[in-house]
Amino acid sequence: MTPSTRRTIACRYRGTAIKRAAFVFVAAGMCAANVHAQEAMLRANNQIWIDAGAQQLHYWENIGPGKSDSERGTTAAFALGASTQRQLFGVSNLYFGGSVRVSHGNVDYGGYLQDLTGRVVQPNYEMTTRSTATDVTLKAGKAIPFQLGTRFAQVIPYLSYSYRDWIRDSSREPNGFYERYRHHVIGGGLMGQLEVTPKLVATADVRAGAMVGASMTLAGSQNTFSLGNKPVVVAGFGLDYAIARNFHVNASYEWSRFQYGRSSVTQISPGVNAYEPDSKTINQTWMIGAGYAF
């Protein structure tokens, strides 16, 4: 091999090495950019938070002419939650989240009074009801990061479980009652997240599920009313802002709608039978809070 041939091969090798180095540099830069871009969402999703706000309740029963009642009002709400997005068992971007929310306060009851035969004796009856609702929600899914224009985003398909416990207590009123509604929901949803800025992450969330084990217990009753299970739909939107790497503030809104089907006739006292009618509930919840990102 002549010296000129060796120089030609060396030049070609150096050129190839430069191209490879450039490719590695660009690839590394893209990886670093992706990691940096995903950091905002990772910080938002690896967090423990506490929230406070308000929940608006609209519950109503349509039984028949002259027989309908409703519960309306806004109560204080408090929540504690945590979530994480990480690699587990060799699978990247697994997402797990859970929260407990409690709302409590007085709401307005509007309905009617009837005698033991079912005859309406007062069509427009109003009183105050103390409402206490507890909602537990668990989610498990996998995030799919992608680029949306010049911004970075991700979607998280997930499975969900939730439990609701609602107490209607108007026992302090002359014609009041104490009722406790409970149900479970098994379903799934889709969460979408967008890095608005390196510190601000927006989240939209929609889920639906099948209700299981819906029931109502009436104080003084010998039995629990088994209610019809209906689908549940929940939608929400939230913002998370990183004031510092570990200290975040957040704001959220959630809308939910569900129904209970009519129960079978149940004995509530010797010689007195009753049933729980079809009902619908819409809740709207506004929250603000703070969190610690880990």
C-alpha cells in the first residue's frame, strides 16, 4: 500500500468518524432535549399534594306528578393525593395515582311531604340537609410522550377504581331523615398533558366506568335498599406550576355525573314498605392547593 493510498484511507476514516461523532452529538442532544422536555411532566406527576376548595351538588329525583325532590348547594371540599410516573419492572413511564376527597356542608332540600299511604300532604317542603361526601380514586396506566408542534406532551391511558360514600343528614329537622349512599366504580380513562412552559403543565382527564354495588341505607330501616347500577362519567382539567423544583401549586376543576336506578320495595318498619326512586347527581368541584415534587 502506497503512502498516498494510506492518506486517502485515513482521510476517509476521519470523515466517517466526524460524521459518526456528529450523529452521536445530535442524537445525544435530542435525547437530552426529550429528557428535559419530559422533566416538567415528570415533576408534576411525581408529587404529593393537598387541596382545598368547593363542591357544588345537584341531586334530584323525579318520581311522578307532584312527587319530586332535589338537593342543591355548595360545600367545602378538601383533598389529599399522590402520583408517580417511573420505570418499573423494566417498563418505562408507568403511572400510578390516588386521591381522597371529602366535601362537607349544608345544602338545600326541596321536595314534598306524604303520609303513610303515599298521599302528598305538602307539595312544597323545604329544609336544610347536612351533606358529607367521600370520594376515593385510584388510577394505573402508562404514559406515551410525544411532541406537539414546538411543545412536548403525553397521553396516559389508564384503568381506574373509585368509591363514593355520601351521607344526607336532615335528622335535625322535624321531618328529616338520615340516608347513606354508597357505590364502587370500575372503569378507565385517558389523561392528556401538555408542557405549556418549562414550569407549567396542563392536564385534561376523562374517564368512565361501570357502577357496582350501589346501595342506600336509611336510618331506622330494617334493610338496605339495593339501587340500580348506572354508568358514571367524570371529566376534569388542571394546572400545575412549579414555583421551585420541589414546591408546586395547582388548580383544578372536575365535573361528574351518575345515576341510581330504582330499588325494589323494602320494608322500613313493620307494616310500612318503601322504595328508593331513580335519581341523578351532578357534582362540580373547584380546588386549589400545593404539593411536594419528589
